[in-house]
Amino acid sequence: TKLGEQGELLLQYVGWLRDRILALRPSEDYKPVLHIDVYGTIGAAFGCDFNRMADYLSTLEEVAKPFQLRIEGPMDMEEREEQMKALKALTALLDERGINVALVADEWCNTLEDIKYFADNKASHMIQIKTPDLGGVQNIAEAVLYCKQCGIGAYQGGTCNETDRSAQVCTHIAMATAPDQILAKPGMGVDEGYMIVYNEMRRILALAAAGYGSQAE
């Protein structure tokens, strides 16, 4: 109902999103990345045939232009090893064919150990670091830094089912480690999560400008 049997519904959605941005953006300098989580449905639609999946992703890339497209969770192989191998193979194929769609690892890449394993094997262009699964704030920071060290995009994410305090703590970690992208949370809306994270960012910058960090040192 969201992707379409051959991916036609997602194609329509990406085209609609592109046109809406072009019509409403304040200037040509506004070039957001289109990040879409498909929850494994592309793999399901195309039988995890990597060449067919790559063909479809190439079509999505054209429809999304002039904006960069990221696809999170293109397939779900139902266990970690097979998921890593599938993402590694599809990532390599897209790179080989020059298809400019960034794949994002999500399912079966949960713990710090998982993240390092996927990053070491170049199993995607970006990894979602699901903050509640890491077991400690120090592991969140290490995961971000490890991805950057490996040349893999770091998406400091999480879940919508968090608290305002966890969102604030995660914002401090993100400001310190500089991942490529962070999740606005909690909640399934836009305004609330965005405001909590943005306001915490502004608070951190204000405190730093007032010299609180240097005084602590």
C-alpha cells in the first residue's frame, strides 16, 4: 500500500515530494536530502534480486533529482549475517554502476558490535545508530566516531518512543561527535521533536558562547 507491487507508489511519492520542495523552497540553496525508510519492502517487491533492485533505485534517483536520495532498510533478510551480506552486495553494485542513492542500514544492525561489523564490511553508505539499543551514552559516541573513521555515514537515530530527556542527552552527544544526521525525537509528529532537539542545540551553543565549557576545564 505504500511501495506498490512494482514500486510505483513510492515513485509517485518521491516525485510529489520533489515537486513540493521545488515549489515551496525559499531559495535554490535549499537542497534537503530525501531520506525514506522502506522497511525492507523493495527487497520484498523484487525478490531480493540485486540487479532489479538497483534498476529501481536508479529510477528513484532520477525522479528525486535535483535532490540526494537515501533509502533506509531496502531489504530485510531476517538475520544479521545475511542482512550484512545483502547490504554489502547492493551497496557495491550501486557504487559500481554509479547510482547515486545512499543506502542506510537499520534492521539487524543494533548494538555497538553490530555497527562496527556493518561498518567494517561497508554494508551500506550510512548506518542508523539506534541510541536506545547501545547500552550507554559512551557507546553512542563511540559508534558515531567509528562510522566516521570507517568512512561510513553516521545517522544518530533512535526511536520515536523516547522521552524529552533522552532526546536532550542525545543532542549533546551529537553536538560533540558531529554525526551526518540526527533524529528529531520523541514522537511521530514533526514540530515537537524538532523543537526539543533544536532548542537543546541552541542552549548548548549559548552556554558555550558564555564560556561555561572553558570554566569547567
